[in-house]
Amino acid sequence: MIDRLNVFTLYVLDKDEALDFYVNKLGLEKGQDFAQGSYRWVTVRVPGSGIEISLEEPGAPLHDDATAAQLRELITKGAMGQIVFLSSDVRGLYAKLQERGVADFTQEPTEHFYGTDLGLRDPFGNAIRILQQGNVAQKAMA
């Protein structure tokens, strides 16, 4: 039986730039950061959450050169999926993200039947959605 999700991998093009974006701009907290030989394991997480996001660069030791090149192309196209975060104040977060210099918004906070939704991309092209659940979504999850 699976008890919970522990780590999710997000492919980025530069671990230091990703760490800066996800911690200093988006407001996540740094999780683990250590090296084993030439490999560096770096994670971030929502403050107080046990679920970590591993920031991975395509390449050795995980991928051969051809696969790494394909992955880098897909990342920059935004074709590697998306992460969806929850927020209790999407509009306030939107203002804070603008103050922190985030500029690549794909959708300003927009009201939908399920809540308020915000879209942006990280510096590499990965899609991020931030949702403030409305009454319909909260009832459906109960």
C-alpha cells in the first residue's frame, strides 16, 4: 500500500537558478541540497509540507546526451507537464510575485466555477498553476 507522495521530479536547466526562483520568488523553502561526487541533489517544498520537489537537470548520470538534449528542448517548450499549488489568497500572491520580479504570467488571477486560478512559467518554461479553491471545489474534495 502506498502511504503518501514523497518526492516529485521537476526538470530544470540550471539548479542554482531554479533554487533561486522557487525559493526567493515563488516562496517555497529549500529542502535538501547535497552533492555525491559530481551529482547534486536539490529539493524545494511548500513550507510545512513533507512533499519535496527535486530540481533535476537533464544529463548524466540520469540521461545520455541525446535524451538530455531532447528533454532540454521539451522543457523550454513547456511540454513537461505542470505543477499546481494551492493558495488561500491568489490575488495577494500575484501582487507579491510581481513585486519579487516574476514576469512570465500566462494568466492573471481569473475566477472560475472551481475558484481563482493563476498561471505562470518558471525561468525554463515549466508551467505553474496556483489555485485558490472556491466553494464548489472545496465541497467536491470533502
